Amino acid sequence: NVDQRCQPGSHTELFRAGHSAADNDGQQVHVYPSSAFPLHVLERSKHELIQEGSLVVIFESFDNLSFVYAKKGDVYHNKNGDFYHDDFIDKLRFGSKLRARNHQGYGFVFLLRPTSELWARSLPHRTQIVYELDSSTVIFQLNLKPNMVVLESGTGSGAMSTAIMRTIAPYGMLHTYEFNGMRAEAARVEFERNKISHLVTVHHRDVCGKECADDGGFDVGGQAADAIFLDLPEPWLAVPHAAFAIKPNCRLCSYSPCVEQAQRCIAALSECGFHSIKTIEVRLRENYVDEVELEMPPTNRVVRVKKDECKLVDEEEYDRTIQRNDRIFRKQMMGARSNKIYQLCPRLRQKKKLTRKIIL
Ligand SMILES: C[S@@+](CC[C@H](N)C(=O)[O-])C[C@H]1O[C@@H](n2cnc3c(N)ncnc32)[C@H](O)[C@@H]1O
């Protein structure tokens, strides 16, 4: 119940105002205030009518999704027909089926409420992205929780950023670093348009400091992050900076496409004091099960005529029949996309007693 949670003096209200509190060891910690936050990121009420400016995921077919920002007078065209925004703005709810005005209304699309998974499948790709199979594992392994401070590099197309933001909402902060100026700016504009910019700060910065040795790293100070996620071609160069920025006993995950990169990264992590390093490869084989009509099994192989007396019939014909009949129907489902397979989730060795904590 939203109203109850926002009552003065409630847990939520204290976060909103910012306050000091004692941590488990009796030390005073400050919980920083934030501007207004929605309770959900990219997810609003199921019953909400689609409004002008809303981000709407257009479901055309199982493997074909796109998106629009609802705008009066605009028309979305695809092979199924012409879809007028005026036909759904302030009229239809998310999840509705919209029919084309042309083709006698035979063509249709579904208008979906955006989630970070649907967004990853429909967003404009500027780079390779992290899909839900991997992002869910990373988020789980990083122990991400609401209100955490997380560092990420690179931003790329912002798919992983959106998944992280959903987990750390409503009061967390993601600092995402991208050294490509156009990508950083595009991500900033997109986060603003998707109404999640209050959960993220986009930094245009080279975290590896390859160009200039002094200039790398995350500009948030020491021991500032509850978790760090790296999706970089040379993550080992960012590891020393990450070791400085992460809180003791918090986790870092580096996401790499090949084991050689993982090995170099592990070496750098060990050198910088990380421990409990593990490498994970995530694979999902999801089966689509359907009903099919199988041919009759062969009956002409061995016929038992009497006890201990068997008649063998044409072995070759039997093998052919078996192959023809061996029709187990299995199709891999969509949504099991994964670009990269090695993940490392180490923690920084505890160096001293914790002095700061985020109170959840
Ligand atoms: C594979 S993409 C990240 C995709 C992102 N995780 C997503 O899900 O959309 C890698 C990004 O890292 C950026 N990058 C590479 N080296 C970097 C560095 N040293 N500092 C900051 N960004 C870097 C690239 O420009 C690229 O956009």
C-alpha cells in the first residue's frame, strides 16, 4: 500500500528526507536523501491507460519487438498495417491488442508495459547488450538490493543499466561510465525519456585510464560502491580502480566473452586483494513442447511366433523406419539469448571494520 509506506516517519519517508542512524556497531551513518522516486522502474499499474509520452513496447511477434513513445497524431507502420497512436492514447491499457486501421483490421500488435527484459529486446542497439538470462544471474550474484550504490562500465546500449536500476530502485544510484561520447549522451537522453534518470548518473569517462595513466577509474571516491559490474574489452585495467571504489566485502562482476579474458581478469583481481573468485558460465536450454502425430512404430522386426522361436525381418528396413519415426519435437525458445559467458563474482577482502552501511 503506497499511502501507508509514505506516511511521515515511515521507513520510506525517512529515506526521502535523509537522516542519520546508528548502524549495527552503534556508529552513526548518514542515509542520503534523494529526489522523488517512483516505486517501480519502467513498470506502472496494469490498469493504467496509456498516456501521451508513455514508452510502449510494441509486440509484433514472438521474436520481433519494437517501441514507441506515445504521441498524438503519430502512426506506427509495420507489415501488419498502420497503427494510430490516437487509437490507444488515453483509451487503451497496457497489454491491449491494437488493430490496424487498414487491411480491414486483420493486422494487430500488442501494446506492452515496458519492463527491463522487454526493453532489452526492443531497444536501439548501439553495442552488444546483456540479455535477461545473464543480467538476472549477475544481479543475483552481485547481491543487488534496493537502495544500493552501484558502478557500471561500459554503459553501451543501457540494457544492463536498466536491469540494475530496477533492482536498486527506489532510492539507489547507478553510476554508469562510458568512454564513447555519443553513446554516453544517447544513454542519458534515453534514461531521461524513460523516466528513470533519477536512478542513474551517466559519466563520460575512460575507466581504464589507457590514454592517460592517472585519469582512469570511477570518480566517486574510495569505498563508495556496494557493487561493481564491468562489461569491458579489457576489464583487468579497470580492476585496480574498482578495488579502490568498492566497499569492503562487496562484490564485483566482470562479464567477458572468452575464458582468456576471464583468466587475465582473475589475475588482476587476485593481485588487487579480491578473494572468493568464481567463474560461471550460464546456459539456458528452454524447450518448446508441442503435440505431434507420430507414425506407428515398426512391427516387422522381431515376431515371436512361439516360445523361443523368433522371426527376424529385414534389418535395414527396420533401421530406416526407426529413423523416420524418431521425431521428438523440440524447439529452442526465444529469450535465451546470451552473448558472453564468463562471470567473476569476487569480493574485496575485508580490510577494516565497516564504518558505512546502507540501511535497507
Ligand atoms: C559491450 S558494451 C556494454 C553493453 C552494456 N552492458 C549493455 O547491456 O547495454 C561495452 C561498452 O564499453 C565501452 N567501453 C569500452 N572501454 C571502455 C573504457 N575504458 N571506459 C568506459 N567505457 C568503455 C564501449 O564503448 C561500449 O559501449
